Amino acid sequence: MSLPGRGEALGILRDAGCSRGVVRHCVNVAGLAARIGGELVDAGFDVDLALVEAGALLHDLGRSVTHGIGHGAVG
């Protein structure tokens, strides 16, 4: 499986039509997820930090279509 890097993930969000606010939120979530993932790695857990970053950046992709509760299913 090929994961998008940070730049590609941000491009996906922008190309899908996500607002700046949604993109900023996703970047903030990715930062927090990276810190948590790093702490888990430091504690001896096997964490795929690239997967964590990609998932965190793209978790609100569905917001390009709807801001309703269904955005998770759409994305």
C-alpha cells in the first residue's frame, strides 16, 4: 500500500475542495497524532508514523462534500 506524504495529502484535501479551516484543522490533528505516535514509539510500541500522519491529515476529507455527521462515511 502506498501512503500519501504530507504534501500529497494536503493537495488531496485542497483538490477535493476542503476549506482552509478544514485543512488547518487536519494539520493540527496530524501534529497531535504525531506527538502521540512518537510517545508510543518511545514507549516501545510498533507504530507506523507515516500511516498515522496520512490518516490524521485525511480524516476529514468528507467535509469537502458535507459538514454533517455523514462526512465520515462520505470521505
